[in-house]
Amino acid sequence: MGTRWRHTVSAVAILAALLGCGEDVSSPTGPASSPALAATTMAAPAFRQINVGFFHSCGVTTANLAYCWGENSHGQLGDGTTAGTQVCSGFTCNPRPVAVVGGQTYQQVVPHSGGGLTCGLATDDLVYCWGFGYSPAPTALPGGIRFSRLALGGGGCGVGLDQQVYCWGSNTNGQLGDGTTQDHATPRAVSGGRHYQQVSSDDLHACAVTVGGVLFCWGLNASGQLGDGTTADRRTPAQVQAGKLRFRMVSVTLYHTCAITTTDVAYCWGANEYGRLGNGTWNQASLVPSKVRGGIHFHAITAAGDDTCALTATGAAYCWGWLQSGQKSRLPIPAGGKLAFRQLNDHIDHICGVSTGNVGYCWGGNVYGQLGDGTTDRRGAPTSVVNP
């Protein structure tokens, strides 16, 4: 999968330069009870969400405890070490979940899209990070800003409790949105003073939805991923050219962006190799939002390297583009078997999500144990995350 390997080179290069959520895709089903403990071993955690990075994945349980699994050479699993139970392609890894240390409880945990780093939004609304550039145990993000939502890309972005978007980390293409290309280790407010409800960021661009449902994007725009009708990079937020459409969530990846309107219609824009925009065409880029065809109403969406996935309000999963199963589709097709998901998060080489019964499932690439099933075998269909 040529584009996926290009993503690998790009993400690793960006990560090596500087590191500061992927944004989770949730379905509106409420939480269930906490996991039971067996007499001698812990049962598989009852998850509320699972988010994925390049070579590892992390989940938050219904009891707000954090677990991670996969590659751990930088301490990105948060267990206080850089060790693993085995070596995967030359790197230490844990193909089963390990508990994040430090005593914090979490609302959200997001692996960095390029690998090597993880950050979590704790229940005290502060952000803690671990892995590359930090220690192998959670360390408080400088600045003391309290957040309501978190996303990670070239660095990170989040929505503060004051509804401002704050970003930090690498800024080579203006992806921090502060009008400069200067890197910042401490979160800085995005220019414009607008109030936002949600943000998503990747290595080189970010997008956010205002409380009024208007979309703004900033950073790299070579593929039209900012949706402003141009291919010019933007160092400050530029409004997505979507007419009178109003949105409630957005999801970004390296070369394209997707969003859901307040009427549950999906739109995507940017590069379209393998039909990742879902508009029925192959390889025809769009510089402005293009409606996903098929007439399906979606509750949430998650864009990844070569594909896009979305959930209906009932938890049915659909994907399009170059799928983890090896299929290619320019229109949404069912994914995830007969499972109903409350949350789903897609990345370049694997997908994880949580069923309506709070069971964690992952599928796709598994070279570093990032599926959490205790193996390093690739899975073409959802496989349950095992007990720690």
C-alpha cells in the first residue's frame, strides 16, 4: 500500500523534528458498568473509547482508567518503562493492554498520529503526556490550561474550558494557527478569538468547529485539505467554503478532511486517491466540501490515511477508500461485521472501536501488537482486545 508507506516516512520525520487526537468518533450510547475482576486475572476492560496512533493504541474504561498497547520504545504506553513483553520488528512492544501509571483518571487518551507519544485529558481537565519528548510516565503539559477536548497531530490541539482552541508543538506549516511558523512547547491560543466546540489535528493541519457550527481550518493545504477553495497554506484559521452548511464534528488526516453536518450528512475534501472522499469518484481532488454519496445519515466520522469510516446513530460502521480488509471502494460500504459501535477511531494501518456492549475491537495491521489481541497477526475483521 504505497500511500501508507509514504505516510510512515512523513510521520516519522515530523515526529523526529518535534512532538508536542486524532479525534475519537463516538456514537450516542451511554456507558455500561465497570469490568468485573476474575478470581485470579483481570477481565478485559469495559471500554468507553479507544483511540489509535501509528504503532500503538490506547483506551479509557468506563471507570476512567487508561490502558495502552503496541510499540513502547519511547515509553508511549505510559507504564513507566520503555520495555515490552516481546520485540516486534526490532522495537519493544506489548500486544496486550498495560495500565497507564501515575494515579490519574482520564476522560480521553489520544496516541500521536505519527507514533512515539501519547497525551491524555484527565478528569481534572489537565493534559498529561508520555513518550517521545517526555518521560515514560504521565507528565503534566506546561501552561496549566484546562481542556474539554483533545486532539494530537504535529503537536497537539485542544478546546479549552473557555472554548478557545489551543495548540502546541511543531509549526512548520502554520498548523498551530497562531499566525507564525514558530514551534511552541506550551499551548497557545489559535488566532481569531472564536469559540469552538470541537477540534481535530494531524501532522500538518488542523480544523475546528465553532459553537455556531462554522468550520475553520489552518496549516498545510497542498491537497486542498483546508477546504477554502485554494491550495495555499494558512497560518491562521480560514473558513471552509461550505455555504450555509453547519457542522458538529470534523476529522482530519494528512491529505484529506471530513465532517458531519448538524443534519447528519457527511462531507469530505482534499486528496481522493482510492476514493477516500466517498463521493463516487476516483483520484479527483476537491478543494471544497464534497458530499459523501449513498444517502446514509451519519452520527460521527473518522478520516485516516487512505480511507474514511463513519458511524450511524445506531452504531453501524461504514468505510470507503482503501480499507483495512484490502478492498477499495469509492462509496460507503458496511464494515465491522454485525457489530454495533458506540465509538470508532481509524488510522493509516489499523482501526479500533468500542461496541455498544463496551467491548474493545481492533482490526488491520498488527506488526507491533497495536490491535491488543495478544498477537502480532494482521486481522481483516474486528478482533476483541484481550485482558491486560
